[in-house]
Amino acid sequence: MEVDLHIQHVVKSKKGMSNFEILDLQIHTAKHKLEFAMRKRIPRIVFIHGVGEGVLQQELGYLFAKYPVKTSQASYQKYGLGATEVYILQNVS
């Protein structure tokens, strides 16, 4: 499963949105997709966040720390530096 968090892939238009609103929507989208994958027992998700200034990547790190997951840099050959691979640890009680 792949989730592209670039704002143009999340909403039709970012017109009128502040940077905070954009980041908040991207984090909300990531949370929703992660919880969906956990419910459906999807073992792995790649979140494409881009490089930029690293704010979204850092916020995703805080989000993922709240869940039973293991993260790593996604394939450089396929995604470059702008993606994080998340493995969902299924049988954690």
C-alpha cells in the first residue's frame, strides 16, 4: 500500500489553506490510512512525504511512535529520500 501525502494528492486545491492547515490535513490523512491498514491487516505501507524542510517527516515520526509499528527509510531506488516504510506489528497485545 502506498500513500502519497503531497498536498496536491490529498485535496483538489490548497488555495486559502495555511501551512499549518496543510500539515494538519497531511497528518490526519496519514493517521486515517495507518488505522485503515491496521484494521484490514495490511502489513506494510509506504508514506510518500517528499524531502522539503523535513517538517512532515518529523511529524510522521511522532505519529508512528504512538502505534505498534516499525519504520524505515523506503527504497531509495523507487522513492528517493522522501518516503517512509511502515511495517505494522500485527500480533501485539
